[in-house]
Amino acid sequence: MADAVFCPVGRLEKLLLATDMSEFSEGAVREALRFAQKCSSKLYALSVLETNPEYETIGARVSEQEEAEAIKHLESVRARAAQEGLDCEIIFHRGEKPHQLIVEEALGKKADMIVIGRRGRKGLAKLLLGEVAVQVIGHAHCKVLVVPRAARIEYRTLLVAVDGSAHSNAAVSEAIAIAQRCGSRIIAVSAIRDEREREEVTANVGRVVERARQEGIAAEALTAMGRSFTVITETAGGRGADLIVMGTYGRTGVRKLLMGSATEKVIANAGCAVLVVRAAPEQQTEAA
């Protein structure tokens, strides 16, 4: 296996790449290979053929062709890994619930991170279309990195979404750790829904900036009126962020800021990669 140069996200012994043969997976494949090389990670490449009983009855031949194509794609990923001196194991599954198979493989392999593309291929696992995106992120035990096709992570500017929750705090810790390793600058961002929130929101991002600066990291705070996903994606694009770091859930009982439709919309609209992290169980003081 190739020697590690440095690992941007710290310990990353095992990495699960969820991919299909579409062009939308290219960014995820490329970044997974980069991570595996820099971190000396064991790489698993997984494809899932989404099935249902009706489809199996009327389209068996088509299904067999898709399976052959999926396995061929996995073999090509393994060949690319081998050229980089990386150890890559390929995995293929059929199932009605692609997100469940992805999450179960990550758990079974004790993966430290799942890397997936933003969109999938119709017929194969729709990895980040609609409900599947939220389910993979919501149920994975580990970090999930979502990579648009053309995105490259250079670690120059990190945008961290802040709301004061346990999962948001985990995202802040992750962003600061990455910035320390890579010399990144941090933009701490939070949305304000109405003026009554302004003081609390401003204090939240201010604490993040103070913490980052104490670690010698260049950081700035930004708050804006509007919906969370709009503020996050517009800020990321306008400030040239190449990685968004966000928590799995938002403030339960007030708003699920970074879950459900907000997470899906950030991922769907951001031009850069999105790293979603969750707090350790002992840090989760809120109900999930």
C-alpha cells in the first residue's frame, strides 16, 4: 500500500466508496482514491443494483445486463486503485433498499467514512436522489462525504454550518482538525430565521471563530437571514469553499436544521463536496 503523505480527516483506516457506472460517480471515485492514498486506507468499492419484484419478473434480462455492467465498473475502480498501489476490495449487492445495504456494509467493514456521488444512475442505486440521501446520512455510523462530479477538495476554505447542537459541534471539531492539518481557513455560517434568533446565532458562530483562532486558524463568522440551506450553499459558492462540513442533525425541538430536506438541498445545490459528521453517542445530549 502507498505510504501516507498526510490524512486530512485524521484516522481513516477503512473507506467505503459507494459507486455506480454513471459519470456522476467520477468525483466520488477520484476523491476516494486520493483519500485512500493519503491515509493508507483499505478501500472497499460497492455498487448496489436496486431491485423490486415487478422489475425482476418483467426485466430479468435487463437486470442481468445491469449487473454485468456494474461489476465491470467495479473492476475498473479496482484497476485504478491498483495503479496507485492501493488495496481495493469490490462488493456487489442487489436489493430493494440501497441505502440500507450501503449502511450495513459500512458498519460490517467498520468503515471510518463513506464516499458517495451526488447523483446515481437510474436502475442502479440512486445514491443521492430524494429519500436515499437522507437515509444514508441519517443512518450511517460514520462520516459521509458527498462529492459532485466535478468537485475537487483542496482544503483551502472550509465552510462549517453552525447551530449549537451536538452534531453541529462535532462538525466544528472536524473542520478545525482538518484546518490544522491542511492550513485551511474556516468560515462559520449560521442562518437567522427571525430577529429574535440573532443574538443566539451570532454568539454560536462567534464561539467557533474564537475557538479556531485559539488554534492558530484563520476564521470568520457569517450570519444571514434566510433558510439554512440557501445561506449555506450561497455562502459556499460566493466565498469559494471547497468543502462544507455539517452535522447530521440540527436542533431537535426547534428545527431539524441539518437533516431531511435541508441536508438534501445543500447536497443537491452545493458546487463543492459536503462532509457530514455525527456526534459520538456520549456527546448527543439531544434526542435524535
